[in-house]
Amino acid sequence: MAAREWGAYGIRVDVVCPAVLSPAAEAHFADHPEEAEHAVGGVPLARMCDSETDIGRATAAFVSDVTACLPVGTLMLQGAAG
């Protein structure tokens, strides 16, 4: 809906859905290692995404002119989990 309303003004609508290993998640998983194993158990890359090297770089590319012809999009960054 937003892309239809704002696209005429050159405004793109982008959504990033990250599954990231934040400092809070690291602390939680340190206290609950069994949950860490469960969290990455079904992830093909066998790891959570890093906020800077994975999420930050991918998001920067996603919102750059490289994808200027994409008026609306959802970028799923979940270590290939979803």
C-alpha cells in the first residue's frame, strides 16, 4: 500500500527482517546454551547473523541505488532460516 502511495514521489518502501546475534542474545545464550543450539539447529548456515558484517552490509546494498528499480521489498536476513 505504501509503495503505491509514495512510489509516484520516488519514495521506496523497504523492510529488513533480521535474525541477529545481539549482545543481549549472546548473554542469554551464554546462560542457556541449549537454547542457542535450538536457535541455530535449523539454520542452514549454522549461525546467527552478525549485525555489522551481515545485516549492515546487506541493508546498505538493499537501500542503495543498486536496487533503485525495486519500489518495495522485504529482505529476510536469517542465516537462511526462513
